[in-house]
Amino acid sequence: MKTYYYVLASQRFLLEEEPMEEVLRERTRHYHEQEKEIDFWVVKQPAFLEAPQMAQVKAKCPQPAVAIISTNPQFITWLKLRLEYVITGEFQAPSESIADPLASLATVS
């Protein structure tokens, strides 16, 4: 089991109001230059919010939600400081209630 850290916000805030695409593109470029494996993912309507232990977190976040999930707690702390109006936390996966840490409930249209 691994620990995953997340920044959670409404899809509108994270993907439309904030310049996240630029931030993530720069982070990806930096990782490639350092020959470091990508350790963060953007997940629309993250399934981990359906786990019973996440009910309070889900209730606090406007829907539809988006999460940036990482195995790097420093990256999530940096995002929290940069973004301000987000929810942060962590969870263990895979587990009985969270089988796939990167699963999404979003449907592809």
C-alpha cells in the first residue's frame, strides 16, 4: 500500500480559473530534464471521494471536483500554498475502500 496526497477543488476553479495547465506542463518538463518519473496525476471526479472515510471531504468540495494526486507530499504542499482555496489530504491505496487511487467517475464524451 502507498500513501497518496491530493489537492482537491472544484473543476471550474482548478481547471478554468487557475493556470494549472501551465504549472503542470512546467513541472513535467522539469521532471523530464531531471530524468525523474512523473509522480502526479490530474483526476476529474476522483473515485476515492466515494470511499466512506472521504464523505466529509467530498461534502466540503463543490462538484464536479478535480484532484491533483501525487506520491510527493512536498509537491502537494507547494500547490496548497500556491492555490490557497483547495482541500488537501492523503489516503492509502490500494485498500478495501479505495481499490484504484487514480480512478475517475467522469465519463468520456
